[in-house]
Amino acid sequence: MSFSKNGRFIALVSGLIGFIGLTMYPIAISPMIDSSEYKKIQKELRKNIDQEKIQPGNMPVWSDPFSRKKSET
């Protein structure tokens, strides 16, 4: 049972695409799906930084403009 030239080419291209996909999963796809680990690392690294002191030009510290305002009731 032998592959024709087209079959070998298709197998080679499929294998290459599969290899690239398996390589990219832990690097790019997994962090996009679950970013909680990276948020914990970022929180730990930034715990001793006072953002008010390092903010340039006396500008306010960034806040999310799309966050919901808490209703005062």
C-alpha cells in the first residue's frame, strides 16, 4: 500500500499544520481561553507598585471606561 505523490503531499501539509497547531496551543490559545493564572501572576508582581507615584503627567490611573457603575440605592 503506497501513497501517491498527492497523498504524500496532503499528509505532509496536514502533519505540518497539526504540528503548528499543537505548538501554538499552550503559547497562544490556552492563555486566551483561561487568563486567571496570568492575572494572579500579574497581581503578585504589581502588589508593591504605587500606580499614583509612577503615573506620568499627573494623569489619573487608568480605569475601565466600560465597567458598570454601581447604583446607589
